[in-house]
Amino acid sequence: MGKSRRTVPEELLLLALDPTTGTTAQPQTLDLGLAGAQLVELSLAGRIVPEGDRIAVVLARPTGDPTLDHALELLRRRGSPVRAAHWIGGPRLGLRQTYLAHLERCGMVTAVPGQVCGVLPTTRYQASDDCTNAAIKQRLDTAIRTGVPPDPRTAALAALAHSVGLGKHLYPGNEGRSSRSRLRDLIRYDPLGGMVAHAVMDVQNGLPTQQNRSSQGAGAAPAAAARSGARTAAGRGTGGRVPASRVGVR
């Protein structure tokens, strides 16, 4: 995978980077979003495919991106398809720092050391090229403003940005409410991105995996069954990809 194209995890992190403070928005959920973004990028690279709510490796050949290749190898070692929510919620926290270091090595951000309260050391990150960040945001703005279906990469980025709560960072205040709603609606243009975004939100909400939801009580069982059935039916028409249409506005 050449570096002429930024990966979905890289773009998600750049979107979250605050140009004023040098910190990332939604730091507690961004790790989950980055794990989901890795799945999307590996799928776009032809290395994995969705099987219902699971992810299967179909090509173990390295992409050339060390962070993605590490994720691909972990998936390969599982030996069988893994649930997206299990993967995203697995013991790989710290992805935000991993990707910040990765972006620094690639020259996309510059680390600026500093101190908190004049005592505690800290590091802030500034984008090396503000035009790059503006171009990423412009793709979302264009899709939101025009209503023209975006490409799968942009749609997946929108889904993940929504899933980790970046909508309020990108489109703040009451004046940004309609844009946040349209950001959510872009999910329907990339079924895989939507499925991954749902998995990210399930992990955030502490929801059990789909196979255990039927044991949560009589009221929960029909809802879980309906959701599972809808995903299965939709997957038949999308090559196993699952459309997303029920993400709530944050």
C-alpha cells in the first residue's frame, strides 16, 4: 500500500486533532474508532471480508503499512472469523498514541513538547500541512452539503467519525445540528463502515455480543432477533456487507 493515499485510521485521527490545542477530541473513544478504521482499510485493501457481523481474512499478504499489517497478523492468528465488536473491544487500546507516533514518522504531524501547569510534561501534536486536514474535512462537507453519494472511503470515515462522537467537534453548536444529522446519514453509503460503526458504539455502550443478547430478558430477545435478521437479510444483497441505518445522533 503506497503512501499516496492516506488510510482511514490516519484520516480519522487527523479529523480528531484540534489545531488550537494540539490534542485529540474524544480521546476515550478514539481508540475504538481507530480499531474499527483498521478493519475498514483492510477490507478496502482486499485483505478481509465481512461475514455477517464477523470479519474473515482472505489474503494475509502484508499491505506495507506496519500498523495495518500488525492488525492483519493478529486477525490471521485467530484462525477463524472474529466478531467485529470482539475485535474492536479487544486488548489493543493505545492505538491513538500508536497512530500519533506513526503520523509523526510519516511527517503528517509534528510533536511539540510542553508542560501542564508548568510541571507535568506533555506532548501536543500539530498537523504538518493544514491543507491536508482541510481537504479531509472538505470531503465530508461536500457530501453533507450536496447530498451526492460519497465514495466508500468517505462514507466509512463519516460513519466512524459519528460513531466516536466527532460530530460535535466537527460541527459544533446548534448551528451544526443539521450537519451532524447528515453526517450520520452518510453511513448508508458504505454498509461495511456502517457495520463497523455499530460495533464501535456497541462496545462503547457495554452491550454484549449478538450471540448473548437473547439472554437479556423477554423484551431484549425480540429486538436482538429483529436486528440480527435485518442484518442477515441485508447482507444477502450486499455481498455479506451489512447496511447501517439506525445510528442515533449524538
